[in-house]
Amino acid sequence: MPVLVQGKVVGVIYASRTPSNTMRQLFKQWQIVAIAAAFTLLVTTAIGFVFLRVITKPIYELIDRTQRISSGDTQAIAPLKHNGTREFASLADSFLAMARKISERADYISTFASHAAHELKSPVTATKGAVELLLESGDDMSKDQRTRFLNNILQDSNRLSALLDRLRHLARADNPISAGTLRLGDLLDHLQGHYEQLAIEVACERDQTLPITLENAEIIFSNLLENAVNHGASKLTIKVEETPETLLFYTCDNGSGISEGNAGKIFDLFFTTKRAEGGTGMGLGIVQSMVKSHYGTVSYLPDRAETTFLVELPKATANSG
């Protein structure tokens, strides 16, 4: 009710009371209550559906993937059917990428261990057999036979030593621990000084900077040069081309070359056509691992007059090293 003073409204009195029976009052307003309840149920259902679709379902799918991956199912390393939110999609992609790398690493280690055991077992077995023959024969073995067996032991020992050196280089290539930069001219001078049996020609600007240490670069290019020497090369040319972000190294040698049938296997660890001459079959595999660890690529270019490999490495940035 309005409060009037001299004909003007100066206030309002509003009076109400709680109904004596709340349920009876709600029953009288059942239509409004029903509409409110239906609206609340509808909103709750919609929120639940969105929550299920966007959060719960992708989480359960990712949990299922983790269980399948842990049991060895590599088919589970694939994009989720339902990613939900953009943030969850990024999380799932990161997890699956990590799982893919771990799976590839596990396969690599398994294959490598099998090949390494086979390669190391051969010279060990040959050495053991030669020593047993020397021990059993005593003075009955002629001097020429004894010398031949001793030479075989020496050759197998040298092969074991070479394999161990290659394994050390491969471990360093897979996990490079040093960082720094290198002037291109210093690398080329180093190579020319250590491979006098090769006539090395260089066609490039020597002041470029590479985001790699001299030791790591030496592992890459010394294996390429040794590969050329082992295949009878007497001349090798290093050409360097430049792109806005990378340097392209072409190594071209006049060696015996690579057959078409072997071209697809040359980067496989322990693959070699020079096993009888002491080849380990690890040189190009080490090159590939080291280049890859420095965010580059290496490839064999078959359609060339000379045996040509291409190594692509990124240029050094201002914060490299």
C-alpha cells in the first residue's frame, strides 16, 4: 500500500507471509513447478551429454588406448575417434606421439641387439675355435698352421675392436651430448688433413657456421669418406649449396658405386658387402643417426655419374650452442 504525505507518495508498505502449508501452495502452482522441473532436467541432461561427449568419452578412449599399447598392440597408436576439446586433442596427440616414439625405439633396440649379438658372436666363436685347436694340437701343429691360426685370431680381434668403436660412435650419434657451432672451413681443413689417400676437392664458401661440434661433424663425414675409400675411390668432391634455412652437402666420389639392389639397404645397420675385408656395416647407419639427431637428413642419390650422398643440415641460429 502506498504511503501518502500531502498528496505525494513517500513510500510503499509491502506485506507477505509464508503459506501455512508449503506443499499445498506448491500443488496449487503445479504448472509453474512442472515447467521449472522440466527445464532444470533438460539443462542438466544437456550439460551431462556435453560433459560425456567432450570429456568423459575421450578420457575413457585414451585409457583404453594406453592399456592396449602397454600390452603390445601397436595398432592402438592412432588418432582418437573423439577428441573432445582442442586442449584434450593436443594432449592425446602428444601422448600418442610419445607412445609411437617409444614403440619405434623399442623395435630399434630389439633389432639392434639381435644384429649386434650376431655380429659380435661370429669373431668370438672363430677366435674360440682357433684357440681350442692351438691348445689341443700342442707340438703336433706345424709352424705355418700355427701362424695361420694366430693371424685368424688377430683378424677377428681387429674386427671386434672395429665393431666396438662403431658401437661407441653409434651410441654417441643416438644421444649427442655436446652442443656448439662449427665453421665450415675448419671442418673441411680437418677432413683434408686426415684423408691424404683421397684427392678431396671443395667447392663452397668456407665461412658458413653449422650448429654442430667438430667431433660430431667428423663422425658424419669421416664415415662417408671411409665408405668411399673402402669402395676404391681415389677422388672425392664436396659441394655445398645454400637454402634460406639449410646447407646441402654433396659428397661425390669415383669409387665402384652402389648396385641398384643394395641401394635400399645401405643405411641398415650391419649391412655390408665388404664383410670379408673387415667391414662392419655400421658406417652409414651411424651417419644417419647423427644427422637425424641434429635435425637433418641424409640420402643416397642414385641417378648420378659418381657415387653421391646428400647431407642436409640446418644453419646455425643466433642462439645455437
